[in-house]
Amino acid sequence: MLGEHIALRGGYVGQAALNEADRQPDYLYSYSYGAGLNFKMGDRPLSFDWAGTHMGEFFDDNQQVSLKIAF
């Protein structure tokens, strides 16, 4: 089944300012996204994950990649 092998991710970080004076117009983080694959190479499980975080107007998006091989 395809749902056992693929995962999609998304998220959002916002501000919980109690009043408008506490709100930061240049808040660094906003949304995140990613995907993952799980499969087997022979009898060994493998997983590959990729994720990104939008870093606002100051930086390029932050990217993370991981590969896991079980022994």
C-alpha cells in the first residue's frame, strides 16, 4: 500500500501576541514542509526524509535531509 511508504508533512508557526503592540512584523519562522519515503533494500528497512523551514525575508529556506538504514 502506498500510504505505508510515503509521508507528507506540513506545519505553520505563528505568533500568539496578546495585543498588537507585542506583534513582530518581521517574525522569522512561518511554514514548514517535508516528505519521507520508507522502503526495503533486501530485508533491511531504509527511510529517507527531507524537510524545509521557511526562514522569512532574511535567509533562504533551511533544508534538512536524513537517510536511515537499519542493521
